[in-house]
Amino acid sequence: MVKIFHNGINYETKTKFKKYFKELIYNRIGKCNSVKNKSIDLFNELDILLKRHPEYEVHTNNMKDIKIITNRTNKKALECLVIYNDNNTESISWKHAYEGKLPTKLKYLD
């Protein structure tokens, strides 16, 4: 059984951790141009979760904020965009963050 300990809470399964992550992004934050402006506490909570992303340091170097938008290819999904100091943006996968790993090369071929 997979157990994930995060922020003082023990999640018995990856599914329960994913549910917590998704609840934060879809319901507590929602679509917005600035998570920081919406709530600094929500920004900090999301940032802590995104630190599980295997390439967090690469994606967040010079980050000033996070934006939540509708995914361009899946209109039912939300996407996290890192906003850099120069106002450029780049997507960071919240799914890779909750999994704590990148997909295998085979998944990229699908």
C-alpha cells in the first residue's frame, strides 16, 4: 500500500492524495490570473505541493506567481502556469507533482 505523508497528513493512497490536490486546484483556487492575489495561503499551499514535481527547481526559477487556466487541449481540465519575473509563463504539471515523477518515455510516445 502506498502512503504519502504531506504537510502533517498521512494519505493512505495516491488516489486520496490526488483528490486533495485536485480539490485545492479545482475548488479552493479555481481559474484565476494570480493565485497570490487570490490568497497567499493558497499560493503557499500549492507551491508546497508543486515542490513534489521532479523538475520543480527548473520550472520555478524566477517564479513570481502561479496562474490557473483551462487546459487548451482538454477543456474540462485545469492547468497551472508559472508566471516568471519577466511575465512569461510556462506550464507545470500538477499531475507530475502529485505522482512525484515524470511519465516514462513510452507514455510520451502514446
